[in-house]
Amino acid sequence: MPVDSAAVFAWIQRAAAQLHARRDELTQLDSPIGDADHGVNMDRGFTAVLAKFDLQGVPADIGAILKTVGATLVSTVGGASGPLYGTAFLRAGMALAGKESLSGEEVGAALDAALEGVKARGKAHAGEKTMIDALEPGIAAYHAAIAAGQDTSAALTAAVDAAEQGMRDTIPMLATKGRASYLGERSIGHQDPGATSSALLLRAMTDKG
Amino acid sequence: MTVGIVIVSHSQRLAEGVVEFVSEMAQGPVAIIAAGGKDTGELGTSLEKISRALEAAESGDGVLVLVDVGSAAMTAQVALEALSADRRARIMLSAAPLVEGAFLAAIRASMGSDLASVTAAASEATEMDKGL
């Protein structure tokens, strides 16, 4: 089944609901190694995203939906996750401009654009205890599943499994980006909040979000 | 006309304090604009505040942007990307320490120096002699 704008908007709604429900958990993850605002910031950002669509309606153009999400996150999140996730959604939106229905390959291209956006904005790569540690293995698993002939839904499920493994793999990592990096070895032993919200966003893309 | 300066900080009061201090030191007609905190005044950085400050600081000779830490640089980069190539070409982001960089940049800007010179002045902040 192709992914249409209603499916994309349903994903955004599930993401917003999950971020709200898990706000305190994300903030608690952010307190030993960050500045204890990740859950609050992401909840504020996605609440603003839903308010924006309430006001202006949901366009059929999937690229336009994602660009609205990105611009709103950059404006409302307030912490580093604002420009990072904002750039991810803006780049994905640019990759899908004018599309009203997506094939599995097009979803993959948008995920790639989002990941490249995060890497470029944060000047980061895998292994630094960041959202990239969930996104990169997740997106790689997505492409592998599509290449193996699976449909979009099955590929997204594979992506979530790999992303959640990547998220757990951040626990023993030494942070080398963001506030956590200034803690040195004390950053070890904590799951990265950004990797956690990234896995959450990928899970929301499945209907199990 | 002189090069304008934008101070991006997570704290509204910190940004305003840097502007207060540096404006006094510059003793000249330099537009030094604060872009601190979120729109609500809470700690954080705001795309809107930075975009407005970039506009307010631009007199035609360009703008130097100084940032504190973390998302300040990233949010400033996003603000720049939203501008036309022409305007973006007249804006520089400085990696200099916020207070010292703004201090040196403001004095250089007050002399009527161009954007490249003001940017170079800010970058001298890392080796600033404090008499210690």
C-alpha cells in the first residue's frame, strides 16, 4: 500500500502523542548527561506542529507537510534537537516536494535525506552517542528490507528494531558531541535521549507507534 | 555605516548583558543586537529572535554573529539558510568566545572596518591578553 499524505500526518500525530506520553521519561534520560529538557522540548515542538496543522489544514503534498513540521520544530523546540530534527524534516520535505503518494524507495530516499541533514547540521557521525546512533542503523535496516523485496510496512518494522538496538547501544558509549561530551567518562552508562526520541519517531512511522 | 553584530545566547539576560557591556566599550555607531533565549524568554535559542536580530543589525555593510554554545550555532545556521544568497554573503558566523569576541569585534566595527576585518578581530579573542 503506498504511503499517502493521510498516512504521513497520522505518523506525525502518533509521534506527538508518544512524545507527550513519554515526555518525563525523555527528560529523565536527559538529566544525568544533558540539561534535562529533551522531553519538554520535543513535546512543546510537536504540540506546536499539531496546532499549525489545525490552523492551516493538512496539504496533500507530503513534502509540504514535512517542511511545515521542520520549520515549526526549528522555531519552537528551543534546544539542539530543534535545529537537528527541524533540518531532518526540512530535508526530507525537500526530497519529497510535490509528492502525494510514496513508494518504499521514496520513503527510503526521504529517510536518507533526513539523516544526512542531521549529520551535516550536527557535524556528527555514528558512535558519538547521538540520535545518529539510532537513525543510521534503523535506516540501513530499512533499505536492506526493501532491497530484499519487503513492503514499506515490514521495512519500517525492521528499521524500528535496528534503531532501538542502536539506541540501547548508546548506553556504554562515550559522548563526543553536545553537552554530554563535556562530562567525559561520566557520560558512559546512560542511554542517549536523542537516540531515544529518534527511535520513538521511527516507531511512530509504523502503526505500532 | 558599520558592520552590525548579533549576540546569540541561550539566556536573554546574558545576551542583553553582553550588548550592554560591548555597546559601552565600542563608543560608536555600531548596531549590536541581542538574540537571547526563546521567544518566551526561557533558556534556549529562537530562530525568530535570531532572524529579527540579523535584520536589525544589517545596515548594508554586513553582520557578524557571535554565539554561546550548543544549539546557538545550529539555530543561527538555520536562520542564515533561510536568507537570500545575497544577504547570506554579508553575514559571518564567528566561533570566537562570546564576550571577548563581541568586545573586540565591536571596537573594530566602530572604526568603520569591513566585515572581514571585524570577523578577524573577533577571532583574536582566543589569544586575548588579560594581563595574567
